[in-house]
Amino acid sequence: MRSLLPGAALLWLVALSQSPGQTVPWPVNGGPDNIRYSPLDQINRTNVARLEVAWTYDSRDAFRASEMQSNPIIVDGVLYATTPTLKVVAIDAGSGREIWKFDPSGGATTSPRFRHRGVTVHRDRVFVSYRSFLYALARKTGEPISSFGTKGRIDLREGLDQPAERLSVSASTPGSIFEDMIIMGSSVPETLPGSPGHIRAFDVNTGINPVDLPHDPEAGRIRLRDVAEGRPSPVGRRQRVGRRDGRHDTRDGVRGHGIGLL
């Protein structure tokens, strides 16, 4: 695969050409409210055959065994995505010009079989997971935000009531945003001894984990509401959560994650 994301860039340019001065954001994996649907109708069955490639972007790190599954994110005319070797890029959606690139590995070799589905953009920051870490990057520069966790990242193995160095916890799916929290699922081994597979919420500004979502949906609503309003929650800290329907309800302050997608 020589180029990355040409289709996403083409769709964006068509939308702009028919709606001058307007931008249609796609800020999270799955789109607004994670419904995986866009009301845009400029591209349809009558004109799709006439589309042409506007530009291509070559990340120059594709390899034969790559399993990259990145879903491009677009906010304010900038496209954000991860590349086959898990670098994060910001690209001008109108021209294909690379604005910045961030390498969370620091130049280390990346596993050729690692799946990754992209980033989450919220306000002034871009959240991306890499191995056991969750990074918060500045949208304009791609630099880690020092006030988030330790030097711009948190370790997802920490805070699980077990020695972090003994655990294997990562995240291949971007987090979901609720108010000032990013809610993260996790990927853990399927063999024993395993690692806790909690779904956790982290403060988007500091990286602090104020809450683990409990299994009971109603308790989850109470707990997230308490945290959002600054009240202590009566629900115990270390509990699992999962919903097979994958739905979420932002009005009541609870999100469900499809278990198979974590």
C-alpha cells in the first residue's frame, strides 16, 4: 500500500466544494455519538463513479504484514490518523500537506501484527494509545502535553491493584469522550494469568483516573454523574463493565462499549 487515506481526503474535498465556508467534523472513531453514520449526501449512487483522487499521502512506512485499521479523524480542516508503524500524523485535508508527525516509539521497532484504529480529538488535544500508554498530544504541534500524566502520557497498566510490570494491557480502539473524561477500553491476554480488562475513564486534562465503570448500567449512570459534578461516588472502584449491544447514552451520562471491539 503506497498511499494512506486518499479516499478520506477525496470525500472531504467533495463536501467542501458543495458547502463553501463550512466544515463537517468527524472527531471520534465512528463519528459523532459513535453511530457510524453521516447525513452528508453530496456523494451518492448517481455520481460516485465520477469521483477522482484529489491527492494522496504516503506515510512511507507501509509493510506487507501491516494490519492497520485507522479511521481518519477530521476537525477544523485537519485530518488526523495513525500510520502502519503507529506514528501519528496531522494532514491538511485540503492539500494533503503533512503538518506534523509524532512517533510514540521514539524510533523503536514496532510489532508487525499490531492492530490500531486511530485517534480521538478533543478540544486542543489528540489522544492516541501506543502499547500500554495513552498519550495526549497538542493538536497544533503534535508535542506531548506535559500536564497530562507523566510527560504527556499515562501507563494503562497502572491503577489495577496489581504490579504494573507484570501486566499486559494495551488499547487498539480510540477512546470515547464524555464531558471532561476519555473512556478507554483495553486489550488483554486471553490466557492465564490474565490482566484486568476494566473500562476506565481518565481526566482529559490531567490523566487522573477518577472512576472505573461498574457492570450495573444504573450504577454507572449514578457514578459518572457524581464524578462530573464533583461528588464522591458510593460505588466500589474495581468492577468490570461491558454491554453486548455496544450502545451509549450521553444524556444519562453512561456509555456502553461493544465487548468485541475493545
